[in-house]
Amino acid sequence: MTKWLFPALALSLMASGVFAQDARYQNPQPNDDNTHFGWADVLRVDPVYGVARTEVPRQECYDQQVVRSAPPQGSAAGTILGAVVGGVLGSTIGHGDGRTAATVAGAVAGGAVGNSVSANGGGEYQTTETHCRQVAAVSEQRRIMGYDVEYRYRGEVYVSRLNYDPGERLRVRVSVSPAD
């Protein structure tokens, strides 16, 4: 029994290979009785190349130096510190009742100076900004656009351009009609 198993399996695989090749060509019904189908032997297959262009958007970015202006900002800490320093200096100048007036005047003047100094903390500075823009890049690829197939049917050689590689055999439709 096992000695018949291998030949039967090989015959089965060969038959399924023929049917698998035929599965690509569903048997369309001929238009009339003068049309039938046959098999031609493929002699040569030459790929036909073309260039396919594709536009691909991409982002292009670059860094740029910019100059910025910082708005002046007075701070309460500068005003308070200026008032304390001004008050201390004013109290060292005056004597008696004049000392109180000098302290108050020094505190007011010191507060104004401290506020002014802290307000000048703004100004210009340089920084870097990243700017991006969309650009279109064209990509070109060489692709197979079809196949020039040379085949023999009943001793005659034919050439056709197909969109697939037929392999070793090519199914052909044969139509016969009277010559006028």
C-alpha cells in the first residue's frame, strides 16, 4: 500500500499544479462557435520599465536668531529696598525734628530710585526661534509597467504586451473567421 502512496501523491500534486495555473484563467464563454482556447509556450519575457513620480510633502525646519524686547517691570521689592536704604541715609543726615523729615524724604526718594532701577530691568535680548514650512519633494522610482511576451502557438511566434509575467505557458484565445 505504501509503495503506491508516493506515486499517487506525486500525480495529485501535478494535477493540482495544472489546475492552479488554470485558476488564473476562469473559462470565459466564447462569443461564438468560432472561438476556442489553447496553450502557447512562452519563449521570452522582457520586463518593460517606466518611471513613477510621487510628490511627497515634508516639513523643512530651520533656526533663526531674533531680538526681543522685554517690557519694563517695576517690582515692589525694588521699591521697598530703595525706601529702606533712603530712609537709613536720610536719618544719618538730619538732627532732631529734621531727622524725621530727612528720614521720610530719604525713604520716598529711595523708593522712587529703587522702583526706577527695577523697572529698567527690561530691555532687548537675543533668542533662537525654530521656523518650519511644508515643501513638496518629488520621488522617482523605476517600476515594471508591463511585460513584452514572445510565445509560440502551433508553430507561429507572436509578441504581446501583458500586465503580468505569464510563466512558462500562456493561455490564448483563438478565433477563426473567413478571410474576405
